[in-house]
Amino acid sequence: MKPVLLDGRSLTRPQLVAVAHGAQVSLDEGALQAVARAAEFLAEQVRREEPIYGVSTGFGSNADKLLGAHPLRDGLPGAAPSGRSLHAELQRNLVITHAVCVGEPMSAPVVRAMMCIRLNTLLRGHSGIRVDTLQAMATLLNAGVVPVVPQLGSVGASGDLAPLSHLAIVLLGGGEAFVDGERMPGAEALQRAGLAPVELSYKEGLALNNGTAQMLAMGVLALAKLEDLLDTADLAAAMTLDAFAGRLGAYAEDVHALRPHPGQVAAAAQLRALLDGSTLADIAYHLVPRFRQWLPGSWDEPGAQALPFDIGWDWVPSSQRHGREKFYQRFKPFRGGKKHQPQDSYSLRCVPQVHGAVRDAAAQAARVLEVELNAVTDNPLVFPDKAAEHVEEQVISAGHFHGMPLALAMSYLKAAIPVLASISERRLNKLVDPATSDGLPAFLIGNEDGTESGFMIVQYTAAAIVNDLASRAHPASVYSIPTSANAEDHVSMGANEARHVLAMADDLGKVLGLELYTAAQALDLRRDMINAARDLARRDGAAAFAAKVSGAPPAGTPEHARFMAEVEALRAELAGSEPFHPGRAVGVAHGVIRSRIGGMDRDRAMDADVAEAVRLVGDGVLLAAVREAGRGA
């Protein structure tokens, strides 16, 4: 993999994801010249004894303390001077005292992304760090050294101070790091990378730990997952719609031109593409039989006897057609699995509006993250080439470390993720509930002996995850807790937001995996039931076909003759049909699922099936197969 060139101005989200997962980096020579210029400028100001925040003063609530020439305690009897200047001691102490996070370590991709982000922002040349220090950090990243960064400790202003200190302390030979998965002291990790501990110079500690790298890294990685999950959600909805033999009108292009929210338009277009070629969607009502319990006498043919279902329709007598004659001229007078209504439930009909709104939330987050990727987020900001009378005009204390732009974008995603999970769970529930499944068996299992639960508890698991996601959706960004003796009296909590979003994206994938697992079973049943009716129609005449229709009038009456004529018309239409099948893309996804998880005619242990369904979504295997098929179409 070609190294990603960092210059402080052109880092993209895909490049950051690549570095997070192992790509190396290189540093742009032109950017390094700007870095060197800012470092030289700061050194000159120190020589001139100019008071500069974080360089010749303390930090935060200690900003009113100016550094002296040497430590005051050096004159005490028996004192052991550190050998560092107070300026160097200030920077070192900033890192070692701020590395106080707790909890489980962040994942290697998150930490690698944080290191890449920090390198990129420092390359802008407004931070005062030295070239050698940046190059040491790049070497650490390229050597595969992953500092141990516990998850909890950032309030999101002044940036992600504590987590970034855990990154920086390894450069100093402290802390801990993973190398090839092995956890070890930071000093040993440095040795393995061929590096000596770094002695920090003016403002370098502040440059290394003052920024938004944790929340940005987690946000970018979460959004990369979420963008794939949005496509997966559309796929799950499309498979569910095919399993319902649903209606496509709600996805039509001219419909969405009337309310052209970008995400909504995109979702509708994707659904049309996924369902292209389906002969189940928009099927005539009367062709769809409903499930009936299998009985030993349900089927005469030996092959058909192995089916896990029986099928049937109810005939609508002429006395019940008054005022509906025109409808029954278009549709034959049979009630099967598909209700005679012109619209599907919201969880199917409103997929473009709901999925599209989440797409728009993701697009807003992407805009914010892409700005932040190439922004300078530490403090103070150094402008070495700015014409000025006083150094205060060239070294400016500002607030770019404040994570609120990211925090609010992540809050939006936190609210959106449970919405996508919730509508997925509602579709899953609709599939397993015989009151809403349009003629499918209860819990998608034949259950002729009354011993089987089928997919009943799959919906419970989805419901539990949705509730958990909703419980975590409260925005952390609205609850600031002041820090640093109220010097930092308003913070963003953006790191918590991004951490939540990253974890919630994983759980959203589990819900979608459960829907796909369930929809594949429902699709098997719907397709097989309609095709069983087609096979019966092709194999037997109207008399045998009539046995599947309830409500026949007494034989020998004019009404019975009408009944038989209409049964024959239904039989002939089914017999003349091609085999029914889902959309091409849905068929590809269904095939991938069935290659890993067999259909279920009888109850069995489902834990391995569920785990595999979740893996198919989490590993991207299912989505990759559908995308590849789309490219080849």
C-alpha cells in the first residue's frame, strides 16, 4: 500500500481510514519547512524573553505564572537538578501529568488514526513543534507502535488533552504501547522502533496534546462504518419488501422529485436499483396465497409433500362485491396473503424518508469532519510570518481546541442511529407477526405440531438492542462540566459523543444483520409459496386447484359455476407465469446469506446462525458481494 502523504491540507477520510488499518505515512517536505520556521520563531521569542502562553507561562489556570531562569528549589541543600530548562520541564510535565485516562484501551485503528491526525494538523506550521519531533512520531506510527490510550478521560476542550498525552508520553519513553499485539512499556516500544526518547522543546507538549484528534478519529471511523451500514439498511429493507411482495410506487423517482431532500432521493434510487428485476414486488394481490398449516393431506405430489407449508385463498362471492365491481374486473376475486390496499405500512413505504434523513445526518457529519481533518486545533496559534509590532499579534490564544463543531455533529448521528435501528426492528417484527406479515406463517416456521418458536426471539434481541441504542442517544454535548479551576468553564464532551457513535454503529450493524437473517427466511417462504401455487396450477386442473380455495358455493348452482370459472382464471394466470423471484441485487444478497446460513424448516439452535448474520454485516462481505454484482450488471 502506497504511503499516505501528509501535508496538513489534503488529508481525506478514506486516507485516514487506510492509515488506521495499517497504511504508512510520509511527511511533505514543503510542510516541514513551515514547521521548522514556526519552531525557530518560538525559540527566538524565548531568547528575547517574551511572555508567551504555554511557552514561557504555565497552562490553564496557571497562565498567570511566568517561568523563571531556573527551578527555585535548585538552591536547596542536596537538590538534584533535572538538567532540563524550565521550558522543557513545563512541556514534559504537561504530558506526564495529563496521561490519566482510565478504562479499556482504544482499538489500534482509533489510536493510529489519532496519530495520523495529530501529524497532519501539526504540519500546517502554526504549532511551534520541531521537525525532529514530528518525524519521530511518524516513525513510531510507521513502525506499528500503538500507544495504550484508555478510553475515558477527555472532556473535548482543551481538545482531547488526556488521551493525546497517552500518545505523547510514549515518545518520551513513558507509558505503554502495543507492538504486534504485545503490550509493553513505552521505552521498550521505542527501542523496537529504533528511537530514543524525545526531549520536548518550546510548546511541544502543548502541540502534541492540545487538539481534537480522539473525537475526530472516532468520528471518521464511525462515519465510515455508518456509510456502509446505510447501504446495508437499504439492502435489508429491499429484501424485506420482496419478502412482503410489497409495492414500489412509494420509491418512484417522480415522487421524490417533489420533496428532494438529498438523502431521501438517494435512498429511493438505491431501493429501485436493489429491487430491479423483482417479480415479487408489485405482484397482483390475487396471485399471492397465504400460509396454511401443513397437514398430511395438503399435497398429493411426493415432492410437494416435503414442503413446510400449505397454501390457500378465500373466494369473494358475488354478493360481497357490490360497489367493488371495477376492482374485481382488474383483480380476481380471491383473498390470499396480500391485503387489498394500495399502500404498505410506514416501515416499508417510508424507507426513503427515514433512511434518507439518516443519510443527511451522515452527510452533515462528513462535512464537519472533512473540515476538521485539515484544521489547526491546538493553542496558542503561531503566525511567524505575520507583520506585527508585538509578539501577542503573532502568537495568539484562541479556541480551536474546542470540540463543539464535532460534538454537535456526533450528537446528530447519535440521534440518527437509533432511528435506523428502530425502523429495521419494526420491519423484522412485521415479518414474524402473522397479524402483519401478509400471509406468512407465525414466526416464519411451519409449526404444524405446535412445538416450534421459529424466529420469535430474534425480534426480542433486536428490540433489546434498539432500546439500548435509544438509551445512549442522549447528547453529551449539552452537558458541560467546567474544568481547570473554571479557566476552562465550557467544554464540548465531544470525545464521549464520538466514542458513543463508534460503539453504536457496531450495534446498529447487529440489528441490520438480524433483519437480513429474518428477511431471508421470509423471502424463502414467500417465493416458495407463490411458486408452489404456480407449480400446482401447471400440474393440475381447476378441480384440484379449487381444493386450495375456501368458500366454494354448493355444487350444481350457477354461483358454483362462476366460482369454478374464476378459479380456472386464477389457475391459468399462475400457470402462465414465469417462476417468481426477488430483485437481482436482493437475490445476490440472499444467495450469500444462504451460502453461510441454511434456511430453517424446523427449529434448531440459532446462535451460530445469528452470529454469522452479524458477521456478514460487520465484515462487509454481504455488501461487497452486492456492490460487485452491481458493477458487473
